[in-house]
Amino acid sequence: MDDHNKNEEQQQDQDVVRPMGYPGFDRRRAGAAAARARARYAERYAEVRAGLMARPPLQRWLLIGLWTGLALIVVFAIYVAMLFPLTPGIEDVKQARVARPTVVVSSDGRELASFEQGLQEKVKLSEISPHVITALISTEDHRFYEHHGVDFTRIGGAMLANLKGDAQGGSTITQQLARNMFRDEIGSRRNLNRKLKELITAFKIENTYSKTEILEAYLNTVPFLYNTYGIEMAARTYFGKSAFQLSETEAATLVGMLKGTAYYNPVTNPERSLARRNVVLGQMLKAGAFSESRYRQLVKRKLGVHFSRQAERNGRDDHFSAYVRRWLVEWADKNDVNLQQDGLVVQTTLDYDLQQAAQRAVERQADALQAIADVDWAHSWPINSTSTQTYADMRDGVSPFEYFWQSHGELLDAFVRESADYKRAVEGGEAPAAALKRLRSDRDFMRQLKAAKSRLEAGFVAMDPTSGEVKAWVGSRNFQREQFDHVNQATRQPGSTFKPIVYAAALERGITPDHPYLDAVTTIRDPNGTTWRPTDNSGTTGRRLTMRDGLVFSKNTITAQVMQDVGVAPIVKLAQDLGVRGSKLSAVPSIALGTSPVTLLEMVSAYSTIAAQGEYRRPVFVRKITDRDGNVVADFASQTPQRVLSQASAVTLIDMMRGVINRGTGTAVRNRFGIGGDVAGKTGTTQNNADGWFIMMHPNLVAGAWVGFNDNRVTMRSNYWGQGGHSAILLVGDFFKTALDSGKLPADAEFPGFRKAEPVVRHVEPEEDMEEGSDMQQEGPPADLAQPPSEPGDEPEEHPRAEPEPPRGDAVNRFPNDA
């Protein structure tokens, strides 16, 4: 009865339906399956072992070795299969052979720069001497036409030789090509992983190209030291001829270098190179390239090297192409583009002819200004001439800057202490006084230091206001000597070139050009007692002047009052809207006189917005990018303008700035360069003549220049030549004269509202009768010696940033709370 009940309970338990995933049920099933698998494995193992042990010992060990070998082959095959995705694909192999560097061209298609991998010029196999091909195949891979990328016979021979202590390589030409074409993907470490990747890639190359194409690709990519790649550049570098003209011995010399370019360099190791060349000639003899008698003649010849290092092609770079290069590298990273291989054509906005005109203007006029500085600072007495030729004639007869260094001993000591040599000496344990004395007595060091500090620099940029396209860009007097860019990197105080922004803000507020202001010094006091008193070099008249004349004659006293009527915040906001968008502007009253540092590119961009009648367009450097087949990859030319200044205010401001050229501080444009037509602009000068600026607007082009020294503690001595209306204006005037005379710019183009100006009758030389205000004085003791900029163009604030108190009387305080 009990057994019957027990069986009945078991049957009921079996009939219960367990839900899916029931833990106990799953575990029991899994455990049972594992037990059955172990049992079958043990049973099978026992059968195999019994069968193996029943065989004779020799046969038994042979079977074990066979099974082990098969297992290793399977593992190796799996490993190789895993490497296949890590090697270059067929499309990569196809692309690599037809790889071309990306080139940067001007707007009219003239090459400006390229992204080549070193110095390389690809040639067809038919343009290479047959001696090179014979030397290469007989030395590097004599079964080249027999194998399919990998020579297993040679690999086996190399392994035996290595075991005997004679190191040999087993790589074929195709394997070496794989390394040359895909250095990053294959790697450079000597290990099995790299060798297998190399073998796989070699098979892919052989399956993609013919033997002729492989030879051509190899000879065009192999490196030959001195940043040269390919047989064509190697032939020019070592023998001064083309690859097609190479003789047997010359071909053997270059092919001999492939075993170790540095070790067998015919320039630095001629004996080794000669011995290696003769080995290659011996291999050519074995291959039947020439007779025994010819071989004996050839091995007696000298190397005959005519070494001439090829000029670096990036030597063509200037500041513009260098800027485009940096921009392109970032663009390529974002868009997965290989600039060395994809063969893109980058069409920039640069006008080649205008660029040449700009470079000549900067070189010619900056040299003239350098002569002025050299002569003015050579003696204790000033020259006071308004003729550049006077200084040019005197230049060779003086010691440049001699008086400056004699009269600025403390500044010269400061320059020494700021030098890298001084800092290294002090950090190395030398006493500061001893380091200073030692360096001051080092003639070569002091000569180089003085030359660097007394070298005048300049920047120039021109833009099309209707499109925002940059047409010319010169970042320094000489790119090879000074890579620091005074167009886009240097931030300097713009001086009075900032004033049109102040007057534009006033026009936007409804203040008319004829609004009168008293030409008198205005004292602006901060609640804490600090005062700011902007003055003018030419003094004050005590008369009322219109706002128009305040801009035309660059009156600091008038501009300060306009700033008070407008407020600082609107001026800062408008400056940013117009184009000063990178530099941080200080919202202080003195900003009205251009005390907040900016770049030349930003200021020219702001003037371009004014010339475009208030429509802002960002500066454009690249117009479009096309692939090797001419298909457009990216287009940057079109942009929607942004209205930031009313057209009425812009037209009125342009008319006010016409007066600067016709009767104000910019008359040198008319009188010195004879430029007619409808142009407008503004000069700028900062305190102590540290910076000279001039920006001029033509309906089709806006151009600006900055002139000064990298260290603003060195300045022009002459107040005349220190003004932007006499220094920077030379660069812009020279450029515009060339552009107009050549027909690049139309002479009859007009801004809206143009009226032919009445001729101005002058009784003195026009360059002398207008001085631009640049003194912004502060009451109290004189400021300490200015501290050096942290980098060229990054100088400290030169003027106090005092907040004004509300004006008394009937004047209205228009300063916002944060002004």
C-alpha cells in the first residue's frame, strides 16, 4: 500500500507542468547533459588511447607528431584569417598606387602648396633607366617574375642563413612595396605579426596589379634619405640627372642603398657605398646584364656622386598657405580624408596677382621704414625728414640703433634677462648677475639679440567686401625668417582705426554727422578717484567741431565725448557684430581710442562689413575642394550675409571716412600715390608710436596694414613716421596703386552717395600738416617700464581703464551700468 502511494506521488510529480525557466528544472537538465558529454568524451578518449597504445612506439610517436602539426596548422590558419581584416583592403591597395598629394591653388588655379610626403615626383616605368630595373631585380628579388608576391624558396633560404649566423632578408619587391605603401597598417617592429601582415598585403597587391605596375609603384615610393622619395628625386639628389639618364654604376649605387640607406649613403659613407655598388654590379653580371669584361671596367669607376639637396617644396609656403594647411588638417581629420594620397584640389580665394602686389608692397615699403628707424635711432639728434629717400641714402653710413641701445641700457638688460640663454643659465645654477655680465660681453649673442629686437615687422591683408573672400595675405616681411603671423596671430592695439566703430554706434543712436562737440580735453573720473584725460598731439582749439570732423581729423577729444553719448557696451557689441569676433574686447571707456588689442584680420573684416553697407560676411579662405576627377567635395563660397549695421548708417559712415582720405589724416593716398576714385579709410597710431595702422575701403576691395616692432617697447623715434598715416599707409597705398594701374580693380567703382571731391589746395607738404592724436594721458606719477609681451603682438594694457562719472550740467549720462 505504501509502495503504491509512493509510485502514485512520483507519477503526479512528473505530470506537473513546470514553467519555462524554472531554476531547478533547468539546472537538472544542464547537469544531465554535461554528464552525458563527459561520459562520451571519456569513452572516446579511452578508445583512441587504447588504439594508440596498441601500435608500435615509432608509429605511435609519428601519429602524435602528425596530429600536433595539423593542430598547429589549423591554429595558424585561424590566426592568419583574423589578420586579414587588419590589413589594407583591395580598395586601399588600388588607391595607394594612384595616390596623389592634395594641392592648394589660388583662385585662378596656380599652385600655392601641396601635401606631398617629402620630395617626390612620380614617373612611369618607361621613364626610368633599364639599368635601374635590372639592378633592382637581380639584387633584391631575382625570382620577381616567378612568384606571386611571396618567394617561399627565398624565405626558406634566408631562415637557414640566419640560423648559421648570416643575417639575410627574405622579402620580395612586392613585400617591400607593401611596407612602403602601408607603414602604419603593417607596422615597423620585427615580429611574426608584422611579417604575416606584410605577406597578406603582398598577395593582395599581386592580385590587383601587374608586375610592371608593381615595379613602377615601388620605384616611385622607396625612400632615399634627405626627405626624398622615389628614384626620380634620388637621381636628381645624388647625381644631378633624371632617372632615365642613370648609368649602370649610378643605378647600382642607388639600388645598393636600399639595403640600408644611411649605412650605404654615398655622401657620408663613400667607401661602404662603393663596396655595396660593386656587389650589386656582381649580381647584375650573374643576371646577364653585361659581360665579364664590362663588369671589370665598371667596378674600377669612382662613385661619381654630384650631390645636390633638393629644395623643400614647402619652402613656397607663406603665411596664407600655412594658415590654410592648418585649417585643412583639421578639416581632413573630421572628414576622414588623407591629404597625402587622396589627390584633392583645394581652391582658395587668394588672387595670385594681388598677392604678388601685396608682397612687393610690404617688402618695398617696410624696407624703407626700417631704414628710417635705423637712421633715426643711430644718432642723438633726429633727422626730421619727410622723405624716405633721405633715410635710404644715409642708411649705409650709420650704425643702426646705436643711440637707442646707448640710451636704453636698462631696457637692453631687460631684454637679456628675458632671453632663453639667460634663463637656462640661471636655472643651471649660474648667478643672475654673472649670467647677465657674461651674456652682455658675448658679442654674437648681443648682436643677434639687438638685430631681432630692432627689426621692424608688418602685416597686410585684403578682402572682397561683397563675398568675404580673402584676396591677399602677408603675415610678415619674410616668412622664412618670421613665421609669426601679424595678420591672424598678433593682437595689437588698433588705435584710431577703431574710431569708425564708435562713430557707427553714434549714427545708429541717431546722432548726425553735423552734431557739434567742443574740442577740449575731457576728464573722465572713476568713483575711486582715477582719472583719464585723452588728449591730441596737435592740441585743442577750444572751438566746436562736428562729429564728422572729429573722425576726419582723428580727434581723441571729440571721440571721447561721442563715446560718452553712446556708451561703452553698444560700442563693444557693434565691434563684435562687424567682425571683431576672436579677440576679447575690454568694456572700458578707453576702448573708444583703440586700446583693446585685436588682430589685423578682425579689423579688416569689420571695415569690409562697413564697405558692404552693413552686411557682415565671415572671412573666407577656401572657395571649394574637388576630388581628383573634378567632383566638388565641399563648397564654402556661398554664405548668407548678416545685417549688423543699417544701410543708412553705413553709407553715412563711408562718406565721413571719405573725408579722412580727402582732407584728413589719410591724404597721402591721394598726394603720395596719386590714387583717385572713390575710396575711404582710417589711419591709426598708438601711444609712443608703438603701432601704425591704415585700412582703406574700395567698393570691390578692403585692405589694411599694421607696422611696428614685435616688442612694443621698441618704437619709431619720429612722431611723423610713427603715425599710421605716414607708415602703414605706405604699404596700402603702394598695393592699391598697383592693383588700380594693372586693372585688377576698376578705377571708376563708387560707393553709394559718391560726390566728386573739390581739389584741396595746400601750402605745405601734405604729410606734415596733420598729426593724429595718440597721447592718452593719466594724471599722477608716470607708469613703470612696460612689461614685455608674452609673445609677439601680445602686449600689456598701456592705458588705465577708469570708469567715468556722470557728466554734470545738461549732459545726459548714456553709460549703461556695466560700462
